Amino acid sequence: MNEDKINSVLIPTINNILKKMCILLKLLDPVVEKIRLLKNLQLNDEDGIFEKISTIFGDIAVESST
């Protein structure tokens, strides 16, 4: 691949992909934070409430997929 093609096609394409990845990471940050919070709740769940909620949502997901 010659240098002109690298400068005109490849570098802008890579730059565009990196920008989109940064946007995606910014969008995923709140989701990751919520997952961390849920995992922390699950670790501190002495009454089994988190497991009950997970079971309810699991049942809803199964019903909606059928």
C-alpha cells in the first residue's frame, strides 16, 4: 500500500473507528457502574432478595421469549 493511500484512506478510517469506540465507552460507563453496584448488592445480600429479584426477571425473560 502506498503512502498516499495510507494517508488518505487508512488513517482517517482508523481515526473514525477510534472516535466511535470512545463514544461507545462513554455510553457504557453508566452501565458498568450499575453492574458494579448490583454485584456489590449481591455480595452484601443476606436475605436472598437479590436472588429473588433475579429469579423474577429471569421468569419474565423466559415468558417473553416464548
